[in-house]
Amino acid sequence: MCGIVGYIGNKKATPILINGLLSLEYRGYDSAGIAVLENNKIVVMKDKGRVNNLNNIDGINNLNGTIGIAHTRWATHGKPSKENSHPHLDNSNSFAVVHNGIIENYNELRNFLTEKGYTFISQTDTEVIPNLIHYYYKNGIKDENVFLRAVKSAVDDLKGSYAIEVISPLFPNRVIVVRKDSPLVIGKGENENYIASDIPAILSHTKNFYLLDDNEYAEIYTDHINFYDSSLVSHSKAVKNIEWDASAAEKDGFEDYMLKEIFEQPNSIRETIGSRLKLNELCSFDDLDLSKEYLQSINKIYIVACGTAMHAGLAGKNAIEKLCRIPVTVDIASEFRYRDPIIDDKTLCIYISQSGETADTIAALKLAKTKGAKTLAVSNVIGSSITREANYTIYTHAGPEIAVASTKAYTSQVVLLVILAIYFAEILNSTPANLLNDLKADILDLPVKIETILDQLEPIKDFAKKVYTQKDMFFLGRGTDYNVALEGSLKLKEISYIHSEAYSAGELKHGPIALIENGITVVSILTDPSLVEKSISNIQEVITRGAKTLVITNQNLTNKHFDFVINIPNTNPLISPILSVVPLQLLAYYISKNKGLDVDKPRNLAKSVTVE
Ligand code: G6P
């Protein structure tokens, strides 16, 4: 899950590469490096640590080369170190490679190359690639296409996932790229071209993109690009206009991306709703054509995802089951793919992935396809890998999410899944229209209701100040409030490194209550009127045992002896997670700030997990 940037044109490559990497640090940030063609040589500058460290490398600002490749790393093979940083060179310094993904058979390839006399400096899987390219180049017929053929022969030997950029002083007018199961896009400019693993890295330079397909090669020159399939047969490719606003990928005056993205939620939800849902009209999806016969034939739905996206899936399950009466199972993608799930052509599998690049989720989708199920992707990134694999895609349209901890993508995913449930229910006629219309009105009111929560930051900031030194915290809820408790707990862990657990409030007495002791913080979510009284009894149990309690509620709860109460607006329980999660996002954010941590780039995490 590393970040890749590349440039070929008439400008100095180095600042373009470094700026691109800076906007990609959310993909990984334990080391970074660039390779630039300079006076017919490859110059590699790289180091352990953040991208900004590159600016301290002697001579980096004097590089004048106009062709280069760059990488920000999230270590998989080999610890973060200068040697293990990309780009990697072959033994003769003829080929420089950056790579995102994992080469599963690298040991075998390393042994093969070692036998041929090649040596290795790093512990990475990547270093076999430039050496394999050199091996095939050395043994190939030296014509104009030998570079491309050598890259292809090397790639044919690789097992695993990869997005690769290669440059060579032997062919100083081109960059060769190829991908499989790892993202790569090419940005088209005027007499210059850009390459990146993610669109935001080069969005300030162009809005015209080629989205490279799996097993597709591109030979990128300053003024043209040749595309080839996996057998090196050339083809033409359509350019795609991506209308994201470059400034949307910047901080807009907020201290951190995460805070900006939390505050963007009223708008991102408006974008998600778009023209799909209107009062007194049937919901519609431009991008879906599921027939009534097909929906009637479905006897089971799986929702599969990882992390926060999986938590959004839990809210989706509630909505689909309630409105459509179809059983829904929510699975963690890394479990689903190995547990031999019961899937056939009467199963609909919904995959949720903000990035659309999460390796486990994509693999779980491929599995369902082989078993005859229809697959539907819910993603935020246009043209991402998952959207190209799925039978259908619906986009959240939440705009680029940069902070590692997901916020606006979650709320947009929940909104979209609930709209999808209404759309299914209307086709199936499974819920009375007046109830669906009330729910639609509640969905349309969400943006304004979130704005009211965002207007009251002080109580959350105060509470964060009081509890940020705690070692453990608990999150409790029942029903949909339990789903939100899971997400609140995950947010806290991710960015504050405080150990936290989320429990169904009713389950507490079956074990976890043993952990409650004097002074421990328990955060409870109470929004579902039918469950509030029962949850209050559970909270009383922890108060009796000395817990400090924060309650997030839309109910009128006076005189209940809670230490802190945050009131949020009322709404339909199916969509209450969209409101109750906001104070939890802010709580995690302010606790992390109080601890002086890097909110946007928490340790050990990456935004897009393209490895198993
Ligand atoms: C990583 C991120 C999480 C995210 C999860 C799934 O673990 O740190 O924030 O929820 O991946 O990502 P996806 O892009 O598939 O939604």
C-alpha cells in the first residue's frame, strides 16, 4: 500500500515528484525516495522517514532531470531503512523501479538471479524486479522494443500484486508502467505526462486520466503514450475526465485532513444523496439496473468489507433487513474469503471500499463471482480496482478522503446503503410508501442536523481534555447504537492509541463488566427509543462500579447521573449512526490532538491496504 508518482516532460521532475508524494503520504510513510534521469545516469535519492526528509538530502534541489519516478513506502518486506526504500536499481544501475504491492515468489526469483550472479542490497521483494529486467534486457535482441519486452518478461515471472514504474538511462525518453491488483493512473498533460497510484497526487496538474487496467502496459513519452495488453499487442485507450477539485484534496485551512473531512460531512452527504433520492419520488440509481425478478430471486445478501467500511455495512444490514426482509450477513473480507461461504446465483454480494483497492475486499469479490453471485461495489474512487471487478458499482461521491482514519466515507457509505435499501424496497414493494417517504425526509435533513452537531464542539473538546490520559475506554450501545460503538472505538484506537473495546450494552454483564473499575471512561450511545431504557440500566451498572460516563443521545435524559451528555438531533434509527458517529469522530480527534499525535497519519496504519 505504498504511493507512487512519476513524471515525464520538460519541467524539473524532482519538485513534482516530491509534491506528489506529499499528497500520497496517507498510503504509507515510513520511507520515501525518487529516481531521476540526470546526464544519462539514474540518480536515486531516498531515505527512511517522512517524505519531507527528502528535502534534506544533499543535492536533491540541484537535480535538473525531467523524467523521474518516486515512492512513499509502507513496509511489508524488510524494515523501514534507506536500503529498503524505493526506487531500487539493478546491479548495473541501468534500470530503476518503484513498486507497490507484494511479489509472493520473490525468494524463488532471488535464488534464480543469485545463481546468475546478481547480488542484492535490500531485504525487499521489489529488488528482484530491476534485476530481472536487466537479465531479460541483457539476453534480448537489442531493438527499439527491447526495454518493453524485458519489462514484460520480468513481469511474466512475478506472482502477486504490483503497480510498477521503470526508467532507464539506456532509453531516456520513456517511463514504462504496468499494474496488476494495485492501482495506477496516468495523467495526461500538454507535452508532459504524470503517473500516480492515486488521482489526488496529480490532480493539480491535470484532470485527464488514463486508468490502467490489470495486466496492461503503458510506454509513456513526453508527447504520447502507447498502451499494450499482456501480450504486448498495442491498443488505444480512452481518456477519462475526472472532475474532482484539486483544492478538495488539500486542507482548506483546517489543521488536519481528518478535521476537514469531519466538517465536510454535510456536503459529502448531499453529494451522496445527489439525485438518487427525492421526497415523494421513487429512488433511482443511474448506475444500477436490477430487475424486480432478480431482486425477488435473491434469498441472501452478503455485505463484505474491512475496517470502517465493514461498520458501515452493519448499518446497511439493518436497513436492508428492515425494509426488504432479505437476510443479510456482514462479513470481514479477510474472513469471508477463507470460510467457504455459501454463495450461489441467488446471492447478492455487496462490497464496500472507500479506496476500492483493499486487497482482501477485492479477493472476496472475485471469489463470489466465481460462484455465480452478482456483485455490487460501493466505492468512493472512480475507476478503482473494485469497481472494475464488480458487476455493478454505486459511488459514494464523498470526494477524496486523505486522513487515514475514515470519517466522511463512513457516513456517505451508510447513507448510500440506506438509499439502496429503500430502492430495493420500492422495487419489491416490501415497505409501505409512506414509511419510506418519512425515511427519505429524514435522510434529506441529515446535512443540516450534522451542521448543528458541528456547531457544538466545546463539550466534546472539554471531555477529550478530561480523558486523554486514560489507558482504556469502553463504548456501549444496543442495536444500531452498538454498530456505532464499534466505529467510535475503532476511531479512538486508530488515532489516539488508547486501548478501547466496544460492547453490546446487554452483553456487558456476561464478562466485560469485570474490567470496569473506578474512574474508567464508558461512552454510551442511546438513540433508539425502543432500546433506551434497557441501555440506561446497563449504564447504571457501570456507574455503580465507578465508571465515568459520557452519553451521546437524542433522548431527553435528565437526572440520570451521567457525567457528560452530548445531545444530538433526533432521526430514524436506521440512519442515527450518521449523526451519533460525528461526536465520536470528534472525540477521537480531540483526544489525539491533546496527546500531541499525528492525527492524519497514525502509526502502523495506511489508508489503502493493498496487501493481504
Ligand atoms: C484501512 C484504513 C481504514 C479503512 C480500511 C478499509 O484499514 O486504515 O480506515 O476503513 O482500510 O478501507 P477501504 O478503502 O476498503 O474502505
